[in-house]
Amino acid sequence: EVQLVQSGAEVKKPGESLKISCKGSGYSFTSYWIGWVRQMPGKGLEWMGIIYPGDSDTRYSPSFQGQVTISADKSISTAYLQWSSLKASDTAMYYCARHGLGTDYWGQGTLVTVSS
Amino acid sequence: EIVMTQSPATLSVSPGERATLSCRASQSISSNFAWYQQKPGQAPRLLIYGASTRATGIPARFSGSGSGTEFTLTISTLQSEDFAVYYCQHYSNWPWTFGQGTQVDIK
């Protein structure tokens, strides 16, 4: 069974750094694109970026280029999303998702709250 | 960046009726297109990929059509569990983008 399990909710202050994770299981982690989707409170879905763990090819949406870093450790089948300096506007639910035939498997989401 | 535009923003439908949702791409995306359903507090769920292929476990009352720039999701007979937000998305070239969503609610 394919599963994506994300790390737990985070509460941070503006300016702090953060790295959240997404562990894949039940499939060949290196053979599928895996990405991150942001959903701000009460809003729609936005692709942030994707990575191909097989060769670490990484792409960012223009809105998120330079704002976050996406990485993967194929030895432990885990993808990451990190911020070096959080802002209040980064408060959102973040989903990881695998792209196979469409974006077919999703993590449960990680709620990130940034507040002073 | 390809812009995906969904219509209507909100669709009010009675249980048992048909619902038709539309999505337009700002340029041709062939059939590199998907529909998702999202219920409150849940992650999105893939309904349709390749514009018209139902994902595993998706009931036959959901059907997708279209190619190029115009796409449609039809829910033939709405069930209570189908009231949700529906998003379209292209994956033709990066960056992939979603539409803004269509809220299907009870009339």
C-alpha cells in the first residue's frame, strides 16, 4: 500500500527556520516525482515545487523560487520542505503528494503556524 | 505559466441531480489534466487523470471529458458524500497549476 506520512504540526515564530518531512512507503521512492502543495487558510491549492528523488532534479513554481528549499533523501525515502526564515504569511497546510498517473497519493498534511 | 480557470465558483445542486463543472486552460495542455475532490479537513483525492480516466476506486458516476483547453467533470447523480470542493489541475509542463476550485453544495 502506497503511503505518504508527513511530520507533525509546527508552531513557529517569524524569522525561525523549519524543515518538514514526508516519508514514502509501498512504492519505489526514486521512480516518481514528489512535490509540495500549499493551502492557505480557506484558500485553494498551490504547487510549490517538485523533486525527482532518483536524480534530485528539482523544480520550483515562480512564486516559491528562493522562498523554500525542496530536497529528498532516497536512502530513507523521505522528501523535505524547508524555510530559512519563516513569515506570518507562511501559515498554511502543506501537503506532499506523489505524481504518478495524476497526483495520485497525498500525505495527510502538515499544519504550519507562524505567529509572534 | 498556464492559468486554469474553473466555473462556476459555486454550484448548488440537489441530491440525485447531475452536476457539471468546467475548467479552461489558458493554452493547450493536451490531456495532461486531472480533477480532485477535497472535503473539509481532508487532503485532496484524485478523481480523474488523463482528462477522462477514473482513478482507482472512483465511482462510475464521476466522468471527465475534454482535451486541449476545455475540460468538464460530470457527476451523474449527486450523492450526499459528493458535496465538496473540486479542483482541476494541469501537468503538461512545469509549473503545474490548479484552478481556483468549484464548491458543490446542497441546494
